[in-house]
Amino acid sequence: MDRYPDKFDPQVMASAAFQRSHTGWLGLRYSDHGEDWVELELPWRADLLGDERRPVLASGPIISLVDMASGMAIWTAAGTFVQIATLDLRVDYNRPAREHASVFGRMRCYRRTRSAMFVNGIAHDGDIDDPIAHVAGVFMVIRPTKGDVRWKNS
Amino acid sequence: MEELLTAYARSLGIRVVGERDGAPLLQIDFSADVEGRPGAYHGGATAGLLETAGYAALHSRLRELGRDAALKPINITVEYLSAGLPQTSNARARIVRLGRRNANLVVEAWQSDTDKLIAMATMNVLIVDEE
């Protein structure tokens, strides 16, 4: 399936996609979105901890969270579903999440070209002005559409 | 060896299966829990395997050195090289530099062909020695 019939809606996608697979296992939830950004929630859970000494979420599931939010931000910005693959993703951990806190991944697609989609954003635990991590990534478009070529490396 | 894994890693199905070139060798089987688009690993699950292999290697080395330390992530960059097919994935880390306060690691993940990586990660980890 290359396109949804209507404009891509991250909330509709989340209700279907987060029932199963890796995102379902993590228990991801839709939180909010804008024109070119999507925020998802990763609820706190005891079996997702990364430190025996403190009840804070591991960094692994936070990467899954921002990866998924990035993809959905791209589709939201594009207004349609495009086949993409993560090329790279960088996460700078500013501080640990608070104990027993949900973590939110808020990602924005700030640049779209025929071949690549560029995203950045944060992970936070309730206050977007006090992020737990900053994130940057690039996604490749698997089947580029014609026209609007600005990035010729593929 | 299982004590090298976090609750998250055990829950996802990651296991330590041995050693390779002096570092723990980690594996995970394909299942719905790690699936992204149908028939492929979710990038987040692959990143989780890489990161877990990094921490396992560092914990293991620090233990050999008699250092009791807590590890905290500074950053990770994951590069995806090819799709993770629905089969077992392996990962192993190389400690490029081990300092007193931080370590730099490179982690690689592959499937049936050891020469064909599916992903790699560069990690910086903060080491906080316990008194």
C-alpha cells in the first residue's frame, strides 16, 4: 500500500498500528500532533527498566519511541504514507527520566526531499522545556516519487 | 551471564549466548515483539539489541578489572545498513577506548552472514565508580 485514501492521520494510524508488533509490545500511545510533528507516549512499565538500582525506563525503548514518532512525523508532514527506512538516528541523553514516569517522544520532520527525510526532536517526561534527550535522524525514501530533486546521493 | 542484561533486554528476548573476540555475544530471535513493518525488525528493537550488547561488553570488562560501576548513557548513534529479516540477529560490541570516566564503543549487528551487517552503533557511556 503506497497511499492512504485520505490525508494521513497519526491518531488513526496509532489506534490500528499500536495493537500489535514491537510498538504494541511497548504499549506506545498517541499523545499529540501538529502540521509536521507527532508526539507519542511510552508508559512506564516495570519490565522496561534499564537500571537495577532505579525505576527508570531503559534507553532502548526510548529509541523505539522516537523512531516511531519520527516516521509518523514524516507521514504527517507529507500528508500521506511514504515507504521509508531509518538511515541513522542519534540520541543525546541529557538526564535520566524521572522514576515511574512515562516518556514522551516528540519528533518533527523539518526537511523533506525526494530521497531523504530529516527529523529532529526530543524525549521528555512531562515538561518539553526540560528534555531527557535530544534526537536527530535521517530516513531514506524507499520508493522516491518523481520531481523535486534536491538531494542526489541515492 | 544473564546478569549482564537489563529487565528491558530480558523482556524483549535478548540473551547472552557466549563470547566472541573477548566480548559477550548477544542474540535475539525474530517474533511479533520485535517486528516493525511486516516481516522485518523494528529499528527500535535493533537499536535495543545494539545498545544492550554495548552495556554487556562494558559491564563484563569492568568486572574483569574489579571495578564496580554504574553505567549511564551519554549518546548513541545507530546506523541502519540493511533490513533485519525475520530470523535470529546477533550483536557484539568493541570497546574502542575505556577511560576512568567514560567509554567509547562500536557495536555491530548481523544475521546469518557475519560479513553483512544489518546495523551498527557508536556509543559514549558515562562510568560512575561506586565507592
